[in-house]
Amino acid sequence: MQIMDGKHVSQVVKNDLKGKVELRKKNGLKVPHLAAILVGNNGASETYVASKVKSCAEIGYISTLIRLDADISEAELLFKINELNEDFDVDGILVQLPLPKHIAEQKVIETIFADKDVDGFHPESVGRMVQGLPTYYPATPFGILLLLEHYKIETAGKHAVVLGRSNIVGRPISILLNRNSYPGNCTVTVCHSHTHNLKDICLQADIIVAALGRPEFLTADMVKDGAVVVDVGITRVEDKSKKSGFAIKGDVKYDEVAPKCSFITPVPGGVGPMTIAALLMNTYKACLAKE
């Protein structure tokens, strides 16, 4: 069993980007600029955005963090996004989700210009991904591809089972694993809450991507020997033995599943860091697209 270390691979990606940014600075070229909007004071969102801003500083990007009150109107938020759309210096825009309930997330996603949609959620980005055209992939699925590529995981002809069908992870990773390139060329089965014989389907899988948001859902009796398991889940679970009062759990019951795997991602330290690395790669790509 080998651990797919997202912290290590994300650092490899960031080091590569840092070198490219330094070369651009030396040659008097534009430096990538990522603008992030944070609405309200959701603790998890604060952590995610802080990590993105820190990573930008680490590799030499310009980053702008815009904090807005939780009671901001939808119209005001859309106006701010349009200001960033029109700002030539801004290459990538992300609005940290979730948003307050009075704001329509889909309207926000669609307001961001597709050429600045470094989160890869805009319908145009998704449509181009489905058609196999150049675009920005959603950050978490893109990060998973980068992990598989780094560890040279064989994917062609393999049966990949995706647990979850969200627009953020499940659906896009199923499309990307099915595409005619590497990593890809898998036969993909997407499972969800209405799937019958789920255990039997998982036992057929060479690759399992667990993205349900249900702590320790995938157990050892659902995984065949030698499978590759990618755990996207990250949930706080009450644990009075911890100083913090909680433990971080993935969608995989790691201790019992890991011994059966050829490769597996840990939680934390697996897919999470790769999501940020992928976002940084998309922003670099957006910067280059202007030239």
C-alpha cells in the first residue's frame, strides 16, 4: 500500500509554478492575479480562503481578498463580481461557497466571466469539459487527476466507481476519468443514494473516488484487493478524546481499507492540498490566455 501524499504533490506543483512566475517577473511579464470573495464569516470558508491566499503569496501571485458582510444583497455581490470581470489585471475570480441562503449560488457562478472562472463551475466551462475542449477543470477533480498522474496510476481500461454525483466533484471527475487521454480512458460507474447493490459495484472497481460527504462510509468489505482509493470527503466528527473536541474523517474507513489498497489518499493531506494546487494552475493558465 502506498499513500498518495497530496501535501507533497501540491508542493511539487507550487514549486514549478513559483519558478515560472519568477521567470515571468524577470522578463517583465504579467504576474497571475487571483481575486477571492468571502461573504460572511463561515469558519471553514475562512480557513479555505486563507490557505488560498497564503499559497498565492508563496509562489509569487498577486491575490486580492474581498470580504463582504453576510447580509449583503445579491445585487451588490453581482455588482462586485462584474467589477472584477472588467478589471483586466484580475486573471481569476473565485467566490467561496457556500453563500448565505438569500443569494442564488448558480446566478453568482454564471455571473463570473468564463475566461476568469478558475473554479471551473461556469456552465460554459462544464460544457467545454464534457466536449473535451480546452477549459478550466473544477479544482478538486483536476487535483485528483494531478495526483493520479504524479503516482503514475494506470487508468486506461480500468473500472472507476465514483461515489457521489455533485456538480463540484462527482459528475466532473466521472467525465474526466472517461475522457480519451491520461489520466482517463476508464469505464466509469457513478453511484449515489438510490444505487442498488452498491457493495457489489464497488467490489468490481479498480479505482474508487469517494465523494459522498458521509464519514467512513466506504468500508473494507466494499473494496477489492489492490484497488486505488481516492477519498474526497472531509467531515468534522465529535471526538471527546481530542483537545479540539472533534476529529477529521474522510468518506473512507481508512484504517481498515488502506491495507487492501495499492494506493490511497489520506484525510487530511490528500485531495485537499491538491484542490488548491489545481486552482493555482488554472489561474496561471488564465493569465497566459491573455497573451
